[in-house]
Amino acid sequence: MDIFVVQGGQKLKGSITVGGAKNAAVAIIPAAILSGDICRIENLPTISDVEVISKILVQLGAKVKRISSSVIEIDSRELNSTQVSQELARNMRASYYMLGALLGRFGHARVPMPGGCYFGVRPIDQHLKGFEALGAKTGLRDGIISLTAKDGLKGACVPLDVVSVGATINIMLAAVRAKGLTVIEHAAKEPHIVDLANFLNSMGADVRGAGTDVIKIRGVSKMHGATYSIIPDQIEAGTYMIAAAATGGDITIKNVTPKHMESISKKLMEMGVEIYEYDDSMRITRSGPLKACNVTTMPHPGFPTDMQPQMAAAMSIAKGVSSITEGVWENRFQYVEELKKLGVNAEVQGRVAKFTGVEKLIGNHVKATDLRGGAAMVIAALIAEGETYIREIYHIERGYEQLIDKLVGVGAVIDRRTVPDDFYSEKTGKPDGCNADCGCN
Ligand code: UD1
């Protein structure tokens, strides 16, 4: 297995270019099949989630051609299967977007329950409620979700009971090809929902209101291919902003939409970080101490839940007591136990975590518990004295492109090392006897 080895203590300085948004890419790639034509998608992040969702299309009969590291061409003219394989679906959460996309194009779909990061129960009742409102019959047997709309899909009003990114996207995907008008109420407003709507419209769909809580979709009978460039990744940009802030560095982030970063910038400024905004870049620098702050995660435009673990890493050395209240997921603090191994002083009670700032963190062996929890380990390791060894990095690589290269480019000392699969004791989470060639003491 591969691990990251981070030598902490460097102040990050220089510039980092952010890639395309992961959560937009994993919705836009399935959406391309609605065209039944050729689509060219640009500014894709080079991450494993994009590989997996592309493989799903290929398995269904589409042709996916890689034009460059960030550009693919999807030819879905001959895509003819509507059954996604278990092996691919369980690798990621967004495999469930094949439900809406296949239902929209063919009127039926069979997709296994998705995988993805574990934050407690992740229900899909709102997705199913939406499909049913459009006239589909839904079923779940042996972990496979099946959808059938024998008489075709018909537009309907879908008032969501919870603001759900996934349900909003899935209903949009199905509704673009339904007969008549669909209205999604209490829709999610994340930047990638707007990006998906723009992509659907570029293929001939009629989607209005994305970015507000009411989205209106007038179904069209035919769509066509398009060329589309994905927005920059808000969470990747935010992660590097926090890395700069936490290490007391000075970083310019390029290919970013400052408007998408407002809730994150506001909190960092409260913590004493200086932020300068330009058209499509931002400079983040800190010279004074970090101050404590309180964060509550909320759907967009609130503070993103996908940024709270990284924020926790910065809070761990902020003067005073900081808190994070998780307003989206029931159980998103598993990473805190790992942070504690680096000397973080934290206490979790239900959906609230409190962090009492400490003078310094000290390197140790930790694991990435999930994608953003993994990013928090990297940031904490960059602050920590000595070496930190991060395992289970496949979580991180699902969502961060060229993380090591980008961080090394701004002065971090971090590399990827291969160790035997049984290198770590399951019981202690440390190398057995700690006498193997890992470099730790
Ligand atoms: C997406 C993101 C994820 C992010 C989350 C919230 C992708 C691939 N993943 O996940 O990184 O953390 O948005 O910004 O884009 N819920 C229900 N019933 C449903 C659906 C959701 O009760 O049918 C609840 C969930 O349990 C959760 C809340 O709604 O409490 C938000 O979930 P949702 O916005 O759907 O998250 P995802 O789309 O899965």
C-alpha cells in the first residue's frame, strides 16, 4: 500500500492552480449520455472518481476517449445497457447519478447502491421520491435500485423535504427528457448544480433557476452533443487556502471563482488570515497568530460541510476554543480521533466538535478516514513538528488531483512511499514493533 510521508514545519509559499470541480465532473459525465451524441468535457480533475464514472459509461457501451489529462470525449450514441455493475458502483457515491441519467434517456435503469465516504446513514429517499413524482416505479432488491417508467416520464412538482445536492441533480437529469414542466422546490444551490444546469442547457435542455431554491425544467424530446468546461473546484481551492493559513504561508490560488469561496474566506478572515481577491485568483497569507472561531456547516451558500475537517486542522493551533457544528451529516467527526494522535486537543459531542488551540502538533502515524478527513490529516501534518505518516490515502486521491506535486510546488516536504500491505498492525495502527524501514522512531 502507498502512504504519504510529510515532513512538517514549512510555510507554504508560491502559487497553486486548482483543477475542475470533482462534484461537478461526476454529475456532468453521466449527464453527457442524455445527448445520445458526442460531448467534449474540459477542465476535468485528474482524480480516481472521474476514472470510475468514465469506466461506468464504457461498461454501458459508450466510447470515452481521453484527449488530454483534463479533457475527455464521450460518445454515447451506441450506449445500450442500463445496468451498472456492482463493482464500479460501490467505488463512489456519484454512481447513483446513473439513475437519473439512464432514466432520462431510456426510461429505465438498474444501479447498485452507491459507495463513497461514510458520514452515518446516507438515505436516497428524496431521489426516489423525485423519480416517482415523474412517473417512475422504483424498487430495491439485493442492493440494486431499479427504476421503470413504462409510459414515459411526465413533468411534476417535486418539493424536497431536505435540501439534497444528490437528489436535486438526479431529478434534474431525469426531468430534462420528461414531458412537460418539472419544478424542484427546496433545491440545493451549490455551484456545481448551476454548472450541471449550464451543461444540460448547452446540450439543448431547458433548465432555469439553478442556484436558487426553485429549479424549473421544461422537458425536451431531443438533446445534442456539446463542448463544455467544468468550473474550478471550490473545495480543492478551500483546502489550499486553509493549508496556507495553517502554515502561516503566502499562497496565490489560480483558477478559482472567488464568489464561490465567500463563506470560507469570511471564516478565515475572522481567524486573522489576510485574503486578497482578483478575477480568477486569490492570495492567502498570514503573519499574526490564528484566532479561534466558530463554524456551522450548512447547504450552499453556508459554510460547506466538505470543508469542516480541513478547518478543524487550522483550529487546532488557533488561540482559544473553536467549534464546528455539523449541520448536514449525522456523523462526520471520525477524523478527529486521528487528529488527536498529532496532539490536537479536541472533544466531540454529537454534532459539535470543540478544539482548544495548542502551541504545536507533533508528527505521528495517522490514517485518512475519508476524503476530506484525509485532507485534514495532510494540513495537520504540514503544521506538525517532525514526520507524519498518512495511510489509506486512496480516500484522498479520489478527490484531490496531484496533491503531492501541488504542495511540493509551494514548499511542502511530502512524498509517497510504498510499504508492504501488512506493514501496519491492525491493533495499534502503527508499524509492527516500529522497527521496519519506515523512518519513524
Ligand atoms: C454531496 C457531495 C458531498 C457533500 C454533500 C453536502 C457529491 C458527490 N457529494 O453529497 O461531498 O458532503 O453533497 O454538501 O456531490 N438526505 C436525505 N435523503 C436523501 C438525500 C439526502 O435525507 O434522499 C440528507 C442526507 O442524509 C444529508 C443531507 O440530506 O443529511 C444532505 O445530503 P446530500 O446533499 O444529498 O449529499 P450528497 O448529494 O450525498
